[in-house]
Amino acid sequence: MPQLAAWEKVHIDAEKIDQFLNSTHGKIPCEDCHGGEPEILGENNEEHMNAAHTGLIHEPSSPEYVEETCGFCHANIVDVNKTSMHANLWGEKNFLAERAGVKSYDALPPDVKEGYNKDCFKCHTTCGDCHITRPDAVESGFLDNHLFTRTPDRDLNCTACHGSRVGEEYLGQRDEQRDVHYIPGAMHCVDCHDATEMHGDGTKYEHRFANDLVPRCEDCHNTVADSNNYHSTHWGDMSCTVCHSQEYKSCNSCHAGEGITEPSYIDFKIGLNPLPEDRNYKYVTLRHIPISEDTYTNWGLAELDNYTVMPTWKYTVPHNIRRWTVRTEVDSGEACYGACHIDGTANREYYLLRDSLEVQFPASGYPGEIEANEPVVVDEALPAGWLN
Amino acid sequence: MHTYRLSLKQALTTLVLLIGLLALFSCEEESDTIVDHEYDSSCLSCHTDSDALLALAEEETGGGESSGEG
């Protein structure tokens, strides 16, 4: 999205000022949340600004202030949000610790935690990042003249962070069709991802799928288990996205402090479910996450002792759902499984197979890839004869 | 001369009413601190003035232009 100039980020349109002042939050003195010394006047604008900004709190909803600001009225939300995924990024922290071979994020070397806070943690959110401004990750700026918005804006908030995969997929900004749930003016991100999921329920979960707050297709589509032969045959065995999502984005490598270091690519892979305890499917869609064995070198973590402890192909829910996809549509007269089951060389590209991994990630350049992904390759799980 | 005596029920009812009134006024008082706030316009005088903000931003950064696509 186009960024705002520095002055635009804090500008309130004079025509909107009455709307702000008449709103609940507009009746609270600026300094109650932002501190500063608005009574002190200077000789000119610059002096006045410097004096008024003495002790200014740029982000009143940041963790060190939030209980005194937002929490004054919204204590329950602030309280549960302390442990939320959005505010803490537990999953990413836990996976980093696990790959580094330490018991928890707190046990990581100080340089690594410092690097993480500097390079990665800006993607966490505060109340203000969703309800007043754009998130810090996209350089902030008022959503609408410092008006507080109850529902975060899809473009300025949600996909500002979740844009390159979820946003582009959902809105159909690549070659594929937009998500069937994207109905302009009708459905919003929060219709599935509600406030309880965003704010959390006060429990510290290990990662984003390790709870029931995350929506599932079946929450709404709860009467279709036997609605056709495909469903009758595969319901419960496969996540819905195995059949109903289009191709989606994967990344191979990210270097701490530098960002993604290899081009992303559009692909589609069905693999074994790496999270069977949290999501009860056998087969799911997987994406390669931006990690490699030297990802954290810049933070002083030259090698990941436990790199192969978990797959680099991760459980994913592409946001480009369609009823009819290349796997659910077959030509007239063709068997119903013709577009999906492996038959000779047909349809092999949809599955995470050991031999294709060896080609994509040769051992010379990616020594740990095959071992890391052994739990999710489908070779041994496919029906007899498919790979002959 | 008549002597008025409150029954226990009447006394309790009166007490409850008094507590209710007290709570009502307490809430209103708390609400009024927000509603009746005299807005100090010094922050807004600058933050609604795009020319002043732009001038200050340029003085601070020597520019003030957006750095591009996010």
C-alpha cells in the first residue's frame, strides 16, 4: 500500500475534528494517553512542538502503557490480549527456540532475542495497530483522522501485515480467481476471524493452530459431509483446502535482518498433516516457510542445532477458496478422481513427494531439508500402485 | 403528637434507595469528568494544520516525502 508521508501520519482533517471530539475517545484529553506538555508554549512552531512533545508517548497502547490507557475502560480485553498470539507471536518464538535446540524462547542467547525484537517483533500488534493506526510493520499512520475504529480495516490493518500471501490470494490479485468468500461490501475478515480470536482468551497457546479460537470451514459448512461423492469419500481425511484452494505462495529462505533472500514461488502441495493433534486431518495443504539453516546467522546463531526437528513445509490454509478448482473439475466422461489422484506422471505435482523434494532442495545446498520433511512427505501414505 | 416509626422493611427500602441514588450520582460524576472536559486545543491546533505539520516534518527530516510502497 502507498505509505503516508511523516506529516500525514499524524494529521487530523479539520473537517473531521468535530466527529472526533464528539466520539467517546475524543472526549479524553490528548495528554491522558499521550503524555507530553501541551500547556507549554514556545516562541515558534518548532519550539512549541518540542515543548509539547516533552515526555510524549508515541504509542499509548504499547505493553508498558496499555493497562493505564486502553485498560482503564477495556480492562477485560487488555487482560486477555496480554497472552494473545497477535501480541506475542508465540508460534514463531517457539519454533525458533525448538530449531535452535533450546527449551524455550527465553533460553535463547541475548543476541538472538535482541535480533528477534528488532527484526521480527515489529509484526506484533497493539490495540492501536488495529483500531487507530496502520500497524508499525507498515510504518503506521492514522486510519481515519485518529477516529477509533471498532472493526479493523481489511486493507489498512489486516492485509497490511497478512498481504503477500493471504491478501493477494483472497482478493485475487495474482493469476488465480479471488476467494469465493470475498464478496465486496458483504464479508469482512472479522466475519471469520472474530475479536475473540484476535484478542485471545487469556491462554498462552503454543502456536496459532493450537486452539479452537481459529475458525474452521466446518463451523459454517456443517451440513455437507455427505453432500456429494467427493465429500462422502474424503470427509475428515482431508482438509477442505486440499480440494478447494488454488495455487498459493511459498518462500524458501529468509535471512535475519535482510528479509526474504530467494524469490517466492506459486505452488500447491498436499502432504501429511504436521499438526494432527490440533487439526484432525490426515492430508492437508502445506507451504514452504521462509527458513533455512543459516537464517539466523546475523544474530550470532550460525547453525540451528535442531533444524530437522520440524518440517519446513508447514500447515497452511490458503485464502483462495473456490468450489471448483483444477482438482474438483474433471472432463466429461473422465473418472471423478482424474484430476487429483496420481496416475503415472499425472497429478504428481500436487503432492509433496521425496523425489521432487530432492530435486527442489538438493542436499548440496539444503542438507537438512529432506530429513526435516520426512514426517510430511506422502510417499508411504499413498495407496499401493500410485507411485509405481 | 404522632410519633412516626419506620418498620424494618421501610428502613431497608430507604437504605437501598439511598445507596442506589449514591451509586447513580457517582457514575454520573465519573461520566461527567469525560463529557465535560474542556478540550485543550493546543494539540489539535497543530495536528489539524497540514502546512504546519509539513513544515515541521521538513525541518526535521529535510524532506517529508513517503519512502514508497509498503
